[in-house]
Amino acid sequence: MPESERSISLLPLVTCPTCWFRFPPEEILWVATHGSLMGDSRAGAAEYRRFLPTLFTVDGRALDEKGETCQELACPRCHAIVNRGLLEMEPLFLSILGAPSSGKSFYLATMIHSVGAILSKQFHLRFENAAPRANQLMTEYVKTLFDYEDHTKLVKLEKTDRTGKWYYETHVGEQDLLMSRPYLYSVQPDETHPLHGRRREVSRMVCLYDNAGEHFLPGAVTSQTPVIDHMAKSEALLFIYDPTQESAFRRACRACRDASLDPQLESVTTTYPQADVLSEAAARVRQLTSMPVTEKFDRPLIVIVHKFDAWRPLLRKSPKPLDDVIRAGHDGVSCLQLDVLMEVSRDIEELLLEHAPSIVTAARGFASEVVFIPVTATGRSPIVAGSDSNGRVDLRFDPSQIAPRWVELPVFYALHRAGLRNGNASLIPAAEPTTAAPVKNNGRKERGP
């Protein structure tokens, strides 16, 4: 069938992943391409003009006022680029939050690198880069860590800043706004998946957000910088918790018989209480959603207990291998073993209660569903490579030794719970009988009415 005759099913409302404005698809703007049409009232002088078209080509592409064919779409409110897939797929917003230097960018990069192969092989899902231009920074991060020529050249990722290329500047109404740029990846069932026939219903556009840790500190966000407001739209919050920033954890690690030699256990430059960071995020979510203080967040809070390789000796037993958490299920599609995952979560929570109870208190006080997952984005300790330009210890990694562990599980769990929450079949199923009830309260099933 010619492309011009194909029937495309559009969503009744489109959500901009930058400002979260919802609008009918017929109101979407197009981005001009003619060189004389540079300069937009909201996106800025360096951007091509956004417009509502009146003329189209036979295959449905808009023509700008100079008669040039256009390719890109934009939000009618903030004028940020809107990926075409968002007109057909429901978005799945996932917020990554945490204190400065907790390793958010390392986690995201290693997760993006690792998740596609497992989704394809074990869950029969396609995980694709839906917006190569918008995702360019994350692609560079992944390349830095995994696509190397010389393993003797130590690497590190550029720290996410509070302004600059990580964000989108726009002018809406009377205000100049600074918004977070989302990373966009589509998840769709392949031809061998049992839900392939319902792919238009169940496919999701995963929108990931990575902010500077400083944005989660008290007073950092104003009405002109709503850079973390995506948390209110997220189907799950992924809080990166770094035990190496806690003095009690560092003392306990150094006292272990098999103590790690990780330099992060010796010198820490970031000392802001991580429980307060989570509490500040919780307060912002309550404010944005008008959630009463007596109620709890009704979506998963996944506490990613990071840098597992550094504090592993503190565990009484090692976490299960990934193969114990993801096992073959019906129709050739693997399932999450939620009972195994929740057992690990309980073990990690007990460890946190012993050495850092404040983070457990903050998490449990905010969300009704909390899961603790141990993760290491690198699998190795960093190497001290002198001092950086600010006189701080410069920590880098040998790229040939990077070995992520469990980085995929937080996203798998979020995909599983999002399907249940929205009344659809989950792209990531769970093994029976744990699908019978939502997993809450530290892995215990809730009683029926």
C-alpha cells in the first residue's frame, strides 16, 4: 500500500514531553525549513519558525510559506520539537532523580546500552532510539563508555549542569522558561510477541529525564525553571541513592574484612543529606499534584541503591543473578519473578535501615509502593587520575572493565507496573501468582476488600 494511502491512528490528545501540555493532534505546529525563516518567537533566534500549516504535499507533509517541505513537528505551547511517534504512542514518563554526584548519568547511559538486547531476546520487544537528534547527548555518553578504541585511555562522563545543552529555553506568555530536554525511546512488541496484534494500544514512548542533582536541592526550582516538574507526570520515580556519600556506610565498608578499596569510600565532596533530597522532591510532587500531606504517592518509587560494587561486602548474602529474576514464561516471553525481586528489595531495605534509616523513612513516608534495587552502573571502582580543574579528585574508569549489573531491572519493573496501572496488558509480564495483586508495602500483597 502506498504511504499516502496508509491509515494512521492518532491519539485523541498528544502530550508534549518538554512542557507536558496536552493538545489535539490537529493543533500541532510544523517547523519551517527555508533558510529565510530562521527565528522563532518562543524557541529563539537560532531556531526555525514554528507555524500552523495550510498547505500540504500529497503525502501529508506541511509546506512552509516559501513552499519548502517540512519534516519536524513542534508543541503549540512551548514550541519544542515533538517526536512524530508521540502522536501515535502513549508516553511513559520516567524521572531519574538524586543528589549531586550520585551517578544519574552513568546509570542512564549504561541502562540505555544494556536494556535493548534483553528486551529483544527475552521479552520480544523492540527498544529503539526514537529521536536521534534529541538523544544525541545520551548517545555520546554511551559511546564514551562502550565504544572505545584504546582501553588505556581512562574516561568519565561530563557532569550534568544546571543550564546549557541539557535543557530547553523557551518564552511562554510573559516568562522565559528553562525546561528539561527528554530522551525518547520507543518500546514496541515485535512480530513474535503475543501482544503484537495490540501494538498500537500497548506500545509506549519512553521519555527519560536527567537533571543536575543541584536542581533537587531546596529552593533550586522556581516558576521560571520548572526543570523537575516532569516528576508529577512520571509513571515511576527512579531515585538514585549513593551509599558512598553516607559516612555511616563508608565507616562500615572500611571495617569489613573484605573491604573495598574504592576511592569513593575515602573522600567525598558531596555531603548534602540524600534523604532531604528525596523529601524535597516529594514536596514538589505534592505541590504539583495537589496531593494531601496525609496521602502517599500512588506510583512506584524505585530506590536504586547505586555503586553496589563498592558496598557489596556489607550484604549478608549476594543478590540473585539476573537469570533468577527474569525467567522464561508463556508464549516464549520471559517474566519478572517479582517474589525474587522483592526478596532482594527486603534485604537491601534491612541494610539501609541499619546504616542509613533516614532514606527508608523518607521513601516510605512519600510513596505507598517502594522497591529497593541494588545497581552498579560500572561494576568497577573508579581510578584516581589526579585532580580536576577545581582541585577535586578526578575519578575515571577503564572502559574495557565497565560491567553494569542490574541496571535494566528498574526500567523493567516500571514498564510492568505502568501496564497494570493503565489497565493494559503489561509489556513486561510477571510470573504467577505475583501478578494477582500490586506489589506494595515491601513486597507483601495487599489484602482484598
